[in-house]
Amino acid sequence: MNLSVIILAAGQGTRMKSSLPKVMHRIAGIPMLEHVYRRSLELGADDIHVVYGHGGEHLRETCSDFDVDWVLQQAQLGTAHAVQQASPKINSESTVLVLYGDVPLIKTETLRALIEKVSDNNIALLTVDLDEPAGYGRIVRDNGKVISIVEHKDASEDQRQIKEVNTGILAMRAGYLNECLSKIDNNNSQGEYYLTDIIALAVADGNAVFTAQPENSYEVEGVNDRKQLARLERIHQCEMVEKIMLQGVTVADPARVDIRGEIKIGKDSFIDINTIFEGNVEIGCNVVIGAGCVISNCKIGDGCNIKPYSVVESAVIEKNVDVGPFARLRPGTHLLDNSKVGNFVEIKNTFLGEGSKVSHLSYLGDSEIGRDVNIGAGTITCNYDGANKHKTIIKDGAFIGSDTQLVAPVTIGKDATIGAGSTITKDTDDDSLTLSRTVQKTIKGWQRPTKKK
């Protein structure tokens, strides 16, 4: 059975109060539309059609890597009209699944159950039971069979007591979908073509309307304003954090962790409050992530301790490494086993060898540092000459005194020592002491400048 997915994403979303198309607003760091697109891929869809309108060029540019057929709905004339823009392109023997770009938390399992209902039938509808169904179209049944959808404003008092409501998500045989779309009119107060009219048409044609339901009602919640966006964000975050907790990870407060991407984390690790994970993050066992850390696109090995308020981006950290607090690891950083990066240290595009330490207040950029090297406080590699980057190499066992400037390109020899306060512009020998200081002198009676009145 071929599966075609139509994602409706043309709405302006005026209640969002935004210049962005509504479906571009993000949950867990990615646009709502991308959440729905990913579910379509997980279902194994043969073709995916995105019907867009408001802000279309920005939408297509942002989602340029999507493997979809972009379909412009020039005028927004209702949901049936939107589906009609894409449906003629679909093989009549396919099953069509209609989704919404502003309903981001729908689960693959829920959609798969809905699609299976169409295997021997023409139409299946996703419904949900709500304790407070006001405003939703009610599913009216007779002897258990769906006979119509009645909008809230048109429902009788008895019908308003019905808890089962329409979600708008449906699956149909493509040939029958096109047949029904050709019969829908806009003879209503809004002058629009409604997809829900298909249900009455199907019943009138003698077709049974089969239904499926999600496990949780939030799966079918749409986003119309930023309050709803924030609510679904929290729900989604709690779900993701619960998954890693079930894998053996302790989380200090699940409500104060954000996962904006994919995370793999080993057992007996600990995540403190107000931490953010972005992109693809892989963390080993027995790792501690301190409060306020931001971890992006990183690999962190077993036994590491990332202390509070450290920012780690596109770095590789091997086993038993200490980082922070207040450290910044920038792209291209690679820290080997048992190394240490202390407070207020910034490292970029640097290889730090096994057992080496940069304990505080230093900057290392474009460097290759051997094993068991000690970098004193206030040391910097002067890697940029205003036009080009240059490399600093520090060999095994070297000791770099505090407040040293290493002007690249430069190589510090094995087991070499650099005296504190030195500016090093030339390579140094192995097993040597190098320093650059003037002779200390005292000028008695020297007067500091005074501020002119």
C-alpha cells in the first residue's frame, strides 16, 4: 500500500502575533512543521506534500532540506480547498493521510493505527475524548457508527454533552478523497470549503467511517498562540526527560531540563537543573552535568564532570575529564582522558593531551598540546595575526608559567618550562627554561599622574 501525506501549513496564525509563519515556531528547537515531517518519514511515506501560503518563501528556505512537494495555496479558502491543491498529484490507489503543520506532538504509533483502518475501507478519522469539548466538532454516532460531525455552535444541548470530538486528522483512499472533494461546496457562514464535510458525504454514500484515538489528548492539540506553544513545549520536554530517566539517568528536576535535539546518555549519569542540550549529544555513563550548562553537538565520555555554567559546543571529551565551572569549549576542541579545563577557560580548535591541565583564566586557540602539560593562569595563545590563524604546539610534559603569551606559530619543546609573564615568539628547546622579562627595578619617589580638574 502506497502512503501519501498531505501536511496543511498555509495558515497565517494571527494570534501568534508574529511575522513568522505559524508552523515555523519551534518546539524543542525545531519548527513545528519539522516535527510533523519527521513523523511522515517514520511512517515510510512514499511522497509528502506540504501545502503552504503565508510566508511561503521563508518557509521553503528554512526547510529546504525537506524531501517534499511544495504546493502553494494562493488563497486560503478552507481546509478542503487546501487538500485539493495537492490531492490531484497523488496516485488514486494510494492511501492519503492529512496532517497539520501546527499539530506537532502527534505520535507515529497513533497515525499508524489510523492508517491501518483504511486497509479495507475508504475512510478513517482520528477522534479524541475531551473532558471539556467546548468549541470542537462533536462526533455523532448511531448504534456505534459515525453518522456526522456537528460543530459546537450548531449542536443541540444533547449533542454538546458528547465528549468525542473531531481532530481533523484523517486517512482516505486517494481516489475516493478526490471524488468527495469535488462535491464539497462553500455554502456556509465563512464561505469556505471544509474538509469535515467529507464525513457526511461518506455516510451518505454508504461508507462506514472508522475511527482511531491517540493515547493522550495533547497529541492532537494545535498551536494557535504562544501560550499553547509553551504548554506543548513543556509536555514534549517532560516526555523526553522521562525517557532518559527510564534509562538510568538521575535528573534533579525534570521540569528544568531542555532537550533541543537528540540525546543518548549512559546509566548512573546525573543532570542538574537549568541545563540545555542542543543538536546531537552523546554522553557516557557516570557523567555529571552541572547546573546551567549548555551542551551542543558533543560527545562526552564516561566519568566526566561538567561543572556548572559551562558551555560546550561541537567538542569531543574523552573519559574522566573535568570541565569548568564557567568554562567555554568551542568547536574543534578535543580533550583526552584525565585532562582538566578549569574556570573561565576558553578553548577552540585545540587538542589537549591526556592528563594535561588548563586550570583557570586562559585562552587556547588552534593548539596541539601533549600529555601532562600544565598551563598556568592567564596564558593565551596568540593565534590570529589579523588576517590568518596560526598553530601553537606544546609538547609532552611542558610547564607554561602564568600570564604567558605564546605568539603562533610557535612550538614549545618536550618538558620545557616557560617562566611566568613571558611573551614567547620563537620555538623553545626540550628540557629548557625560557623567559622574557626585563630586569626588575625600582624608581623611588615616582608620582602617579593625577586627573586634571
